[in-house]
Amino acid sequence: MEILLSWDKALFLWLNGMGSETYDWFWMLMTNRGSNIGLYFFLWIFYGFKYSWKAAAYLLVLTGLLILCTDQLTNLFKVQVGRLRPCYDEEIKSIVRLVKPNCGSRFSFFSGHASNSFALAVFFGLIFKPLLNWLPYILLFIAFLIAYSRVYIGVHFPLDIFVGAIVGSLIGVLFFRLWKIIKLRFLN
């Protein structure tokens, strides 16, 4: 485990060190929760116009529950695992390129941005796939950019991002299955 964590730190330092002030604005935009909210709010509105507002209301509630579930699981892991963020890690904090004005909470494993972004991307991607078969790929790419932004700005290790993406994707699939049940029982 120590070898894996040392590789993770080395990869973090390499990726984080490649950052440039020229691109900081883009990665700060990607890491801003408002970017994600705007995208999925637009998709929710589109769904309401395309199908029905009753179905869109169910979708909105289920999306809120998905985010709640993902956030709570992320916070549980962060507290239980207790891995410090790179910007708090005594061994490397002096060489971390911290782009944002503060570091955030102390713990990093696993990334809430990554888990939320991938959960939403998988969930909405599966919902919209029959209508727009290219959309899941776009949503996953955006989720990747949001997740990577956390390494770029200096607040998460790559392993935090990887695990967050896996957990979020699994939650997205689980909520999509729940969505299919809701559609069969309440929306047909």
C-alpha cells in the first residue's frame, strides 16, 4: 500500500507541476460546482420539454437524492480514511501548486467532485442515450475534466479522483436502474 501511495504522490506532483497560470482560469471554471449545476439543469429542462414535466419532477427529485447519496458516502469515506489533501501533506505541501485561495477541508479520499460528476454523467447519459447516443461520451468527458481539475488546482491526489470516478459511476448506474423502476410504476 505504501508503494501505491508513493506512486500516487509522485504522479500528483508531476501532473500538478505541469500547470500554468495561462490555463488556471479554465481549470477553476471546471472545478466550480456551478458549471456542473448549469449543465444538468439545462438537461433537466430539455427532458421536461421533450417528455413531460411530471417525469421531469421525478427526475429532479431522483437527481437530488443521487447527489445526497454520493456526497454522504464521500464524506463518510473522507472521515474514516483520513487521508490528508496534498496541500496539507507535510511531505509535499511546500511544493504543491495550489491554484485556489484555500485548500478546503483536511481530507481527500475520495473526491466528491469526481464522484458527483461521474454519478451525474452516467445517470443522465443512460437516460438520454436512446435520444442522443453521443451525449454520454460528452458527459463523461466533462466529468473527467471536472475530476482532473481537482489535481490541477492542488487539492486531490489522482487515486482520490480514480476511486471517486468509480464510486460515482456505480451510483449513477444504480440510480438509473431506480429511474427505470420509477418510470414503469409511476410514469406510464
